[in-house]
Amino acid sequence: MKTIDTAVLAGYNAGIERNRLRSGIGLIEFERTKEILLEKLPKPPAVIYDIGGAYGEYAWWLASLGYEVHLFDLSETNIAMSVGLAAEYPGAALADAAVCDARSIPRPGISADAVLLMGPLYSITEYEERILAIRESRRLLKDNGLLFSAALTPYSVLISRIALYHTEDSKKRRELDDPAVISIIERALKDGCYVNPDKGIASGLGSSHLHTAKALREELASGGFGTLAVHGVMGGAWLAPNLNELLANEETKAVLMKTVRMLDTHDEIIGLSGHLLAVSRKA
């Protein structure tokens, strides 16, 4: 098996995931994803494998609801940090938390009611290796089990830079003036390959794979899944000015989340969302 981009793994091992889902666009992603999980998951105490689950924001939340949750991540730092969330969920516990690769999970087949695959599909850049991760999830799932797969969209790497172009106090504000940045964005829009070794060309992502909704459905089908829905979990709400301020107010937060649901499954505009979430069933 090929490894993920060393710069990406180094970032995770440096702790970049810490609190990512607690403000700004990450908070929108977190809130909408939780809504979808609650709508689709079987009732507790179903067994959930959170594969590539970082330091366990979803895992600990699900454990607090009574699910049996097993957390797996390639980053040693993320697994070590997961212990720190225990204080936020008194009375809850993870079934386990282990360092391992999404393409090889040391658990028996047909042992999970649901699998969360919320990071590996954009961190693994080679198509064949992503299919291995999807098939590994299929191996682990019980018959008719559900897979929740997250993906990043290629359009977001351009739209975010347009929104910030020549604004104040942003690392991305002048990146569209750089032909090298334009080149990697054009490649991402063409075939989903975002080639940014060592994050040396543009800010943000290291080399990753970016999916359209169509491409995500096709890869999941190749791995043995029938996709029930693909959700754009951030809609266009992430483009709102003064986003953290709006999300800190319950009334304006509710308005923004309503707009996310309004655009959620419209294929014509789903790529506006930075993150996609596919809900699939083991075929």
C-alpha cells in the first residue's frame, strides 16, 4: 500500500485537527454532519467504526449517545489527543482507539453496523488505494450496513480564493495572482488531483484527491456500495461574512444552517460545499 502525502500526515501529527470542527466552516460541517448521522444511523447500541476519525469529535459524541464506537486513525497524535475529550463527555467511553491505516483495519469482517470514513478518501491520492479503503469498509460492515464517506470538492479550492481575493488579513488573498496556484487549481478541476507537495505552492491542503458528487458515487459503487444520497454539508453558508460572529448567535446560526439544508442535495450546486458526505449501503 502506498502512503499518503508525508506533509499531510505531518500536519495531522502536529495536531492541526484540534478544534477544527468548533468554529467557522468546520462548525457548519460538524453540525450538519451530526444531523445526517442522527437521521440515518441505527439506534444505539449499534457498533460504529470511525475510520480516519482524527482525535474523535464524532466518535466521542456518538459514544455519549450510547453507541459502541471504535476510533481508528493513521496519526499517532490524533489517537493520543482523543483521551482529552473524555472530560467533555462524562460517563461515555470509546470501545477502543487505535493507530491504523484505513485500508487495513485489524477487526473481523461483518462486525460493524456502520462505518464513518470521513477523511481517508481525500488523504489517499491514488484511485486504487482509495478503492482498497472502501472495500475494507465493506468487509467490516454487516449486511445492509451503512457507510458515511466524506470528500472534499474541487470547486471549493477556487471559490474560497475568489471570496478572499485581495481582502485583508488572509493568506489566500493574493494566491490567484500566482500562476503556480492557478495551475494546481486547474488540475484539480480537471481530474480531482490536487498536487501541492509539502504545501509549498499554496496555503491549506497538501496533495489530496478532490471529488465531485458524481466521482464519489462512482468510486463507492466500484467498492461495492449503493449510494443513497450525497449531501453538501456546508452549502454556501461558509461564504457568509463575519462567519464566527454569526455562528456564535443562535438566531443567525439557525438561519445559516437552514440555508445549508436548502442546498443540501441539489446536484446542480452541491459542489459549492467544501465537504460532501455520501450515505451508502453495503450492496
